[in-house]
Amino acid sequence: MKFLTISIANAQPKVVAHRGYWDIEGSAQNSIRALIKADSIKCDACEFDVWMTVDKKLVVNHDNKINGYEIETTSSDTILNQKLKNGEFLPSLNQFLDVAKHLKIDLVLEVKPHKDKIHETEAVKMILDMVKEKGLKKRTSYITFSRNAFDELVKQTKRPILYLNGVAPDVLKSIGGTGADYHIDVFKKNPEWIKQLHDSGLEVNVWTVSDPEGIQWCIDNEADYITTNNPELVQKMIKSRPQNNIK
């Protein structure tokens, strides 16, 4: 299995817009606008975060709360009535995917860690069912910090599943992960892991890298994906990379 549709053998990194392309006028993190903007500049993928409300509705937001309301313990009527910084209402996963299916960009869906693990397990199944229903199965990969959600994803889908907790490559492979999606500091502390992951047939995604020095480090160390808040800079730096350094 490969993360998204790109082979490990391709040493040129792919660009993942972290929470969409939000750091521009008129956009906001995890908004529909951020998804559309990421697609418009031809990012390879858009990363976004999914929670389930108390009445079992899937919604897109990074934090566990919005405007003081805890998503997991609040009704969808209340949560979906909250506005993002750009004036949009917080989107449901249904709304988000309905827009995505008309775009070309791939999706990196993060299942957020829920306090109620039964609730979380149910959320995983509902997410997978909805992605399939929308015809987006082949364009969607999954990431999570939750070991429970990770294990459920491994059981329930053959799509790429990348773990966000910084476990060693051999451990990651043994639990069924298809790649590592670790903070850049984790890889810098364990520089041998990138080669070990590649040697094991696993992929490498580095987050959240938005400064020139960090971006260059990811390029030089052959990350497969760079998750960033500054996708246009990453694209520019990849494009300007000397061709003789690309395998």
C-alpha cells in the first residue's frame, strides 16, 4: 500500500496543505475555502481533522472545542452553527467531502483522539463508510495519534494509514502502519529512521514544516511528503531543486 498514489521511489516530496491552505486572506483552518485554495494551487493533498459530536455527526475541526463548546459532548446543531475565522460555518464531514469530490486534490484525513473510545471506534467506521459513499476511497489516506483509532483503521481499511506518534520503524511496521507521519523534530532526533522506513517499504511524511530551513531539510533527507502551512513556498523550493539531485 502506498500513501496517496505516489511511489516511495520518487524522491521528490509531495506537498500536503496542513488544515488546507488557510494562511491567506479569506481562508481559515479546516474550512471549505482552505480545501478549495489548496486544490487551486495544485497541492498534492489536503490534511484535515475529524471529530464526532455527541449525536454522532462527523464534523471538521482541529481543536476539541470551538467557541467554548466541546465537540465530542455537544450536539451537531450547536457545533455546526459555529463560525470559523473567515465567517464560514464549521463544516460537517459530509459537506467537506461533497466539495472535495469535485476537486482533484487527495485527502489526508486525521481521526482525532476521542475521550470516549467506543465513540471513537464508531467514528472510524462512519468515516470510512462516508468516504466510500462519496467515491473518495482511492483519494483518501488516514492519520491519527490515537492507537485505538489506528488499530481500527488497520482492521477496517486497506488504504494507507500513517501513525502520528513517533514509534520506531520496526514497531510501526509490526502494528500495521504504512508509513510514519512524524514531527520534524522526531526525525531530526532519529535521523536513521527515514532510511529504515524506506528500507521497510514505509513512507515518510514530515510535519508541520513551513520555514525555508526545515523545508530544505525535508527535501535533502528525501521525505516523501511535506505537511506545511506554507505550501507555495514548499512548491517553489521543490521546483528549484537541482534536477541532478532527483532520483
